[in-house]
Amino acid sequence: MPPAPPTPPTTPVPVDTHLERVRSRLTRLTPDQAQDAARRGALLVDIRYAALRDRDGLIPGALVVERNELEWRLDPQGSHRLPEADRHDREIVVLCNEGYASSLAAASLHDLGLFRATDLVGGFQAWRAAGLPVTAPAAP
């Protein structure tokens, strides 16, 4: 006899509803607040994919961690962690291109116990639009 088909653990919700729920768990930062946090020692973590980083440049001092490696690199208990991921109370500000994927990523870090993880409202594009420091994009 074949196994019974899996049943969904929760009622399906649209991604926009999920995003609202996730963001309600975060204290999201503006670009200026994120810059202040970095000055205090927070980790700025850029999860944008390489093509966007090459096109638009980088935030000086931000750690680049591909989204598919984020949890492994920032888990203070993980065997593949970055040296900067040294404690669960570390302030972490995740940024993506426009501030959507970073909200989901920050919530995932919360689930690992990184309770001070949050994200940058508007992402890299908001940072750049605020006139904050950006390194030049890669030469073509």
C-alpha cells in the first residue's frame, strides 16, 4: 500500500501575507540607522547575488554571504560559521537588493536564535539612494 500523501502543516497564505507576518517580528532599519548600527559593531550582511553586486557595487565593510549559505555562515554554533558569527546576541543587518528577501532571511536567522537580526528597509537600492558609501561596481 502506498504511503498517504502529506498534509499541509498550516493553512496556505500568500507570500505578501507571509512577508507581513515575518516583518512584524523584526525591527527593520532605515539606511541611516543601518549605518549607525554598523558603526556600533553590527554586521551588515549583503545577500544579493553576484550579478547585482557586480552591477551596482558594494557597501564598504559589509560581509557578502550568498543567501543559500546564510544560516550556515552566521550560526554561532555551526561548523561552517564565519569568524564574525561569534554569538547569538550579535546585531546583524541583512540586506538584499530592495528589502524583500532580506526580511525573510532575517526571520530565518531569528529562528536560529539570532534574536537581534533584522534587515534594511529598501535594501541596497535605498542605501545608495540615501547617498551612503558604495564601492564602484566591477568593471565590465
